[in-house]
Amino acid sequence: MNGDSLELRTTVSADGTLRLHLEGVILPEPGPGQLLVRVEAAPINPSDLGLMFGPADLSTLTRDGDALTARIPDAAMPALRSRIGQSLPVGNEGAGTVVAAGPDQQHLIGRRVAMLGGAMYARLRLIGAGDCLVLPEGAGPEEGAALFVNPLTALGFVETMRAEGHKAIVHAPAASNLGQMLARICKADGIGLVNIVRSPEQAALLRGLGAAHVVDSSTASFHEDLTQAVAATGATLCFDAIGGGETTSIVLNAMETVALRDAAAYDRYGSAVKKQGYIYGALDTGPTVLHRGFGFSWSVGGWLLFRALQRLEPATVERMRQRVVEERTTTFASHYTARITLEQALEPETVAAYVRKATGEKYLITP
């Protein structure tokens, strides 16, 4: 099998230039435990954009031959010191057909697999069989393209809730592909979920999925609606993909308001109910603002899928993976705004569309 491939890569130079370009690579023959996969579909997730463009100022994005370049603000360069000069492949997950395999994996040649492991924006991917999910016969590439990041994140929220002793979740913003998956999971598993959305259309979308508690941050009654939904579910755990701004703060204050309603006596330190906020995304890269009206029993931290999976028992992770495969066309189905080639991913007008990270919009690279 010819191992010549083409990969989308990102490089930061010492002068503060970010370069996004296609690079030819020659992959070796697969060894024991390895598969060579022809990549057929790979989604663009916010986490992929973080590697592709980092802190670059996209208003400076320009075409430079077959590549794109952008300037990185001087203040952001110290944090990128360790990646200067490195040509880094992009794309966390994808799906494709196995075209060659190591001697112990010959039975998978011709099978379609979902993959996790980086470098998915490519024509070919050499990968360990353990980093793949074998899809059922007849499953298309789009069914397997996004079976890791969003599905395992949604299931990871639920497992985190159970491990930390919470009984319900607040999620924002909730109308994304991931949010829709979480809504389906919580409905099926009988878990309380408060969905924060940003428009009446998004609220209608989630209610159409059977979500019982949907609150719209664009309405004048948002704070009261949120408090009532927290009271109805008993939620003390929040997952916030926005990151910047006041979302986590608003949710923690609503949780404290509910907790104080049942307090037997006044306590100047607030309620003893533990409230946890996790920031797992950066749709808003500005500062996270906390207006501390939620007492002293609270924590705010970061939540990252790959590290969360490492804390779970292997049997739990395997159970999660199998559920994703079994429910790939229902609970964990993804919907795409557009499909683009590797070359189109470098067109400035296309970049402007997929970097918006708009709720409900998801782009798929079809190498």
C-alpha cells in the first residue's frame, strides 16, 4: 500500500507568524497492532481550532501561496515557546476505511473505523487499533466521524456527576451537537438537566428533543427561570463551554439561592451545599468573571475529556465506547453545516465560516 499522504499542519515561527499549510508525508507500513486508514471524514471541533490557530489574530489572516498566515500578538508568544518551529498535524478524530494493517490486524482490512488520536485532517492515518472503534458493516463515514470527542464528553459529564455525588447538571450553551447529545442521554437515563440556550429557536430545538428544563439567556426572566430550573432538578454541577464572561458565576449564584431557601438558620458563610462549576471550552476567550454571592462551598475548575477518561475505571470507559457505537445514529448522531476538502479548509472565506464556532454549525473535512 502506498503510504504517501497529505496532512493539514500548523506552525508557529519565532517572529510571531502562524502558518496553516498542507504538508506531504510518507507513512511506514503498519506494524503489529497498527492500521493504515484512508480518512473519509473528520469534524472541525473547537478543540481543533485551538491548535490550528491558537491565539492568532484572525483579522490578520492572509493567503500566502498555498498556505494561510496570521499574526500572533506579542503578549501571547511566551505561552507558545515550546511549539515554535514545530509542524503540528491537526484533527482530533475522524473515520475511514482500513486499507492496510499489521500482521495481527489483517481481519480489519476493508472495515470502516472511527478514530481518535490527532492528525486526522489527512488523506491517510497510521494509528493503533486500540485507538479505533470498528463500525458495523454498512455504516457510513459520517456515522463514525465524530464518535469520540462530543459523545465521550457528554457521557463524561454524567460519569463525573456520579463520581462526585451530584444528582443533576446545568449545561451551557446547550443547543450544540454536544448539548443535544447530553439532552438525549439525560432524558434516557432519568438525569436532571438544565439547558441554557441563547435564543428562542435554540430553546424550541431542545424542547423538541424532550428536554424538560430549558432556559433562554436572551430573555428578561432568565435569572428567575434558571433559579426555578435549578430548584426543580437539584443541580449542583455546571459545565460551561463559554468560559469567558459570567455564565459560571450566574449558575453558581442560582444554586446558592436555591440552597438558602431550605437553610434552617442564617450562616454568614453561605450554604454548606457544595457547588461545582467546570469550564470545558473557550467559546469566549475573555476573562472568567465571578460575582461571589455563592458563599464558600464552591469550586471552579477546568474539565478536559482526555484527563477525565484517565480517572475512570477502564471498564467504565469501555462501556461508554460501546454505548456510543450502539447509539451512533440516534443519541450520538452529529449534523453538519458543510463538507469541505483539505484544500478548501485553507480558503479564507471558508475559514471565516468555520472559526465562528456558532451554535448548531459544524463543519466536516472530507479529505
